[in-house]
Amino acid sequence: MTELSREERDVVATVRTFVDREVRPVVRALEHADTYPEALVERMKQLGVFGLAVPEPWGEAPVSMPCYALVTAELARGWMSLAGAMGGHTVVAKLLVAFGTREQQDRWLPRMATGEVRATMALTEPGGGSDLQAMTTVARRDGDGDGYVVDGAKTWITNSRRSQLIALLCKTDPAAQPRHRGVSVLLVEHGPGLTVSRDLPKLGYKGVESCELVFDGYRAPADAVLGGVEGRGFAQMMTGLETGRIQVAARAVGVAQAAFDDALRYAQQRESFGRPIWQHQSVGNLLADMATSLTAARQLVLHAAERYESGQRCNLEAGMAKLFASETAMRIALDAIRVHGGHGYSTEFDVERYFRDAPLMIVGEGTNEIQRDVIARQLVARGGLD
């Protein structure tokens, strides 16, 4: 069972209060207008949300992975896009803490902790999808050997227009065999040769931008390589994706929680045939199944978070949590619409938003089909479940 410290419980409670008092009253209008939540992001900075993964001497309030997962779930309960605004940022912070040179850490982490600098990851390419080793973005040494010239494109990059730091996965040795040995992470900033070409239209996940990035003769200094050594980027990013998948799974738990809460509340208020609709067996069964699946999803996420916190590899556990929680969120969002009946199809109720947001977690941070492949491979490698 997850035991948070008193300070961590206070952190989760603070974020929960922020969501209830400041997010939920305004989210419907912001989401329908697809408006960037500037004021809410500023409040997240003030609350220290962007520094939750940054330890001393660069930050002040690092928390455990279980606490971070619960904070993420609370933000997503209010608006999944807010959890997205800090998701990639946290992964990059953890990459810097784990693999960055001291110069890279000193340069970026203090400002990332306050939210002055926000970071994102650039992995997916237009033709690559989940096959990261098939990327075509290449960083070649320039003629003087003082840096790199980057050419290529990335897509579905969240916060790419408003982030100051981009962790770019690219090939620094396209001829390397096996392919992953030629991959590095470059820490790049906006500048000449980098174009944020457009904001991609989306079913849900409104407010925060998801864009295409085009690198055309972009120049990065030699010290931009994460950790200072080429060829380690694929392994570094795979470690980062453990954090990312726990984060996406926690987002799914938050969306599922919001959908369940709304359904339970509505089922007690709405009457038909002279009694509250929860007393009708068909509705009561939906609520019972929703609550059971939600509880199981939360426990899987916390299990993966605890394994991460222990310092062990958790690609199996994170994959399981992401797979189950995202599928659960989709099912609960649909069932919440069923409970609401016609009102569930109305944009005057929030359940239609949950139904539009939930699919992102199924395809994001590696599709669920990829998760099943990861899980199966890890089961064989480990000789089954522990």
C-alpha cells in the first residue's frame, strides 16, 4: 500500500483544492473555446507543480513517483490538458537529473523547477509513429566540429510552441548497427532553422498545443548532447518513457475519476419512474463496474510508481498501468454518457469532454498495441510475473 509522507499528502491536497476551486469552474468555457489556460498554468507555477521532479540543489520540493502520479491524476480530474502541460516537462527534468552533465543540470534545472523554463520531448515523426528507431531526423557534425546541423521533422509535440527547451531524439550516426546505438538526445532551444509549422487539430486535449516541428539546417552546439556522449539517447529515452507512461496512466485515472464522479452524482439526482436512477439495476450495475475498474486502475498505477521509486526497471509495470488505465478511462467515459442519457451527449455537461479526452491515453506515449508487445516481451525476459 502506498504511504505518502505528510508533506506529500499536503501537496496532493493542495492540487486537489486548486482543481476544485480554480479549474473546474472555468474548464468548460476554456475547453470549448480551445483557449490556452495561461492563468491556470501560472498558478501551477506558483504551486510548484513544474518542480515536483527537481531535487536539491536545483529545486526545493521533489516528491516520490507515487505522489507525482496522484498529483497528475488530480490535475487530469480537473482538465486532462493541465496534466499534459506538465507531463513532458517532468520527463525532461528526470532525464537531466539522471543523465545530464553538471553543466546541463545547472543551466536548466533551476529554471525548470520554477516553471520559468518549460520543456517538452520531440520523439514521434510523421512517418514513424511508435517505431522510434526508424526516425529520419539526423544531427550531423558541422564542418568545424563545433556542433551539429539538424534536419528532419517531428509531429504531435505537446507544448512545443510555448516550451523553451526541447529534448530532441535524433540520429547522430545514421550508419550505426544496431540502429539504436546511433541515437542521441539533443537539448535544443528555439532559433533559426527550427519552425513550429502548425497546431494540429484534435478531437480532445484542447487548450494546449500539439504541433509539427521542422528542422532545416538547425545548428546545435556540441554540448547539446544529453550527458555529453553520443549514442546513448535511445536507452535514455526508454528510461524516460517509464515516467511518461506512468504519467499518462495517471492522467487516465484522473479522467476516469471525473467521469465516475459526475455519473454517480447525476444518478442520485436524476429520477425516473419515481425513484433515483441509480436504483434501477441497469444503472447501478454500470456504477458498480465503473468504481471497481477505477480502483483497479489506480492501484496498478501506484504499483508501477512504487516500483519506479524503488529504483527498479518498471517497463512491464508502467506498460500494464498505461494499458489498463487508458482502456478503463475510455470505458468509464462512455458509461458516464450512458448514465446521463441524452444529457451525456450535450456540450452543457462535462462527460462529453471526458469521452473526447480519453482516447489520447490509448494512443499516446506508445499505443496500447505497443504496450501489449512490451508487456509480452518483458514477461518472457523475466520468466513470467514476479
